[in-house]
Amino acid sequence: MQKASRKTDGEVQTHSELRYPHRLSLYDRPPTEDITLEEFETCAIDRLHVLAEIESCYARNRPFEELKEITNRQCEKHVPLDHNSAITKDRDSQRRKDVTGHFVLRLAFCRSEELRRRFVKAETTLFRVRYLNTTTLERREFHQSRDFDWTQVDDTEKKMYESQLKAAVPDADNKEYFKVRWTSVPDLVEKRKVFLKDGWAYVPSNEQSSIVFQEFQTRLGQALEMTAKALPRMDEDTRLEPILGNLSQGFIAGIGSEWSTSEGTGEGLRAEMVDEFAQKHFPMCMRNLHENLKRNHHLKHFGRLQYGLFLKVLGLPIEEALAFWRRSFSGHTDDQFNKHYKYNIRHSYGLEGRRANYPAKSCQQILMNDQPGATDSHGCPFRHFSRDNLQTALLSMYSSQGLTEADLPEIMNTVRAEAYHVACTRVYEITHATRNTVTHPNQYAAASRALERASTDGVKTEVDGDIVMD
């Protein structure tokens, strides 16, 4: 039998063989054990995969049941938390990773009011999804482990306010009630789902979760403000600052996998096939580069780098790449091409210089690095185009694939919200009539290519962990 003793700070200490005895957490205790720098970053990135997907769902106005399903799938993939009954699983390691990732992301997202707001919203949603997935026993044990400052209403008090309770809740006779300060359940007060008396809200048992969710949200908001005040003390730690800076960009561009090999997306791709691929499978950033290259027979350095690495990872071998670029740069002589461009092409394939296998640029890198000037073609059109030019370009490039003027308001709303990868995702979903989340240009092309193969073969295909179907 477990013993419980109440602490003065509102916490109930439960004695258990587990360091983290509960599947749910209010994250009021930071991890104190040693951790490697690699684990510090990995735990945060894995959790950010989930939070970025939650924010993407909100940006696309997905219903909660669909958001819940997507979140569960992402959690299972990146931050699984098994039930207490899963005694054969290493639950402590799972929960340690969960807590560590949360606190690392606090450091990354406490830096501005906007980041704090978005982090609280995503984390509260994640907590809500997990709470709804727990068993009745797990919820009860979690409630008992915390002092949520509620008082169970006895039968005498229920009888005293019977008519008022029935007015707020139709089947009041068959419910338990918990009395809390009305400020603890502002959502229920707004929807008139509780009876109010002298500053107290009488919350029916089926709405008890609202008390827990509000407590989580309030505590996290306060904790982030305290973290922000303490953050300047970390400025001298040069190891952590770059990691935290990159993590804070996760809501802007999502968290994509590193693509450094073809991933089977364009096996046997030849120079003469690129134009057809561009029309059918390229995201807008690469489609824009391709069309500029066709029109001007030239791309500036960062444009060549962005497009060249994309084509390399797409599956264009070095011999075909040299043929493609030579044909595209038709305004140059062979000597000019060999002197000014051939070396850089071979270098990007790891055949010159350091002979490194350079990955293709992710959405995050395209959005945040090497900002384009007025005469440049690289970058992200959703961020770097004017609103009018963007809408014109979208219709020009994708109307043949089913995108219409009626789709533009939704896409432009996500652009105004600076959810650029979500805007690209919506273009993909509209033109391919399927669900997916885009965080990398090569992921877009791979998913598009896989859908084409699936429609031909009549099979289901998996790309970068996401299931896509014809």
C-alpha cells in the first residue's frame, strides 16, 4: 500500500518505486540529474516535433478530434508515455525524457511574450490530449498527488442550491460537484456551465478537467515569466545559446528531418526529367527557382546552392547535374561554365574541397538564413514575396493542380500569422487531396512522388514517418 503525506506547498508526496510515478505532470520540478549536451538537444527536438504539429493543426483549423489523433500519433513516435500498467516498459526513462524536453523548451520559448503565448497554448493542448487518454485510475491518482484547491460539495449544500444547480446542469441530481474560486474555471463561467455563489463556482464532476487544465495553463505561464527573468544568467554559456536559438525558431518553420540522401524519391532522375518533376512535385520555393532559371538562364549563388542541393537529394546524380546546369546556363560558354560553376556543383556533391555530404536546406534554414535581396530568387516565397505577388504566383503555378482563388484566403491567413510552412502544407494538401505536414522541400517532393506511385500501384506509402494515400 502506498502512503501519502501532504506538503505545505500544495503537493502530495506519494511514495513509489518510480522516480516519476505519474504519467501526467504539471512540470513544477525541473530535472536535477546530469545530462549530456546531446540529450539536452535531442529531448527538446523530439518534443518540439509534437508541439509544432499541434500549432500547425491550429493554424489549419483542424477539429479537436483530428488534432487529438495527430498529436497521439506524434507522441507515440517522438515522446511516448506508457500507462502505469505497462510494467515491462521503462516508464521512468520515458517520463524523464518528457520532463527534460519540456524544461529545455521553456528556456527557448520564454524570450518574448509571443513565444510564451504560443508555447503555453501548445503545451496546454498536449497536456489536455494526454489527460483525456489516461485511465480513470491514473487521473484519480494524479488528482490525489496535487492540491488543486477544490472542495467536494456535500449532499446538504447540494440540496440547498438544488434549483440553481439544475439551471446550470440539467441532470444535477446524479453528479458530484467541486467548489473552486470562479477564477479557476473562466472557460466554464463564460459558457455558463457552472453555478456561481459568493465568488465560488460549483463545478460538476464531468467538467472537473477544466480545473486541471486551467491550473496547468496558469502555472506554466507564471513559470515562463520567472524563467525569462533568470535567462540572462545563461548568456555566458556559449554551448546552450545556439541550441536554444534554433529551438525557438521551431514554431516558425516546423521541425524537419535532415535530408542528405535521395530517400528513394527520384531514383534514376535525369536532367531532361527535371522540368516535368518541377511541374508535378516541387514546392513553391523550388518551383520559383526552377522557373527563374528557365527564364533567365542563370541563378545567383544562394539560389544555385538552395536549388542544387534540393536536386541532389531528389536523386539527380552528378553527371546529370552537370548536364542540367550546363544546359540551363545556355548563355555561357563551356569555358565560362567550367571556370565559374562546375567546381561548386561538384563541391556540393562532396567531390571537391572537404568532400562533405551536404544535406538539402530545410524550411527552417531557408526561412531564417541568407535572406534574399531584391534581385535574388532564393528564400521562401510565402515569407519573402509581397502579398499580391504571392497570390498571383500561387495561381500561376498550382491552378493546374486544383488550387483556386477560393483557396487563397485560408493560405494568406496562415502567411499573415507567419506560419509559413503551414501555408506550404495547405498548398500541398489542396493540390494532392491528402493530409501531410511539410517542413522540408524534399519531404514535399518525396510525398508528392510517393502519392503518384501509390496511385499507379494502388498501395499505401510512407514518407518520413507520415502515411499518405492515393
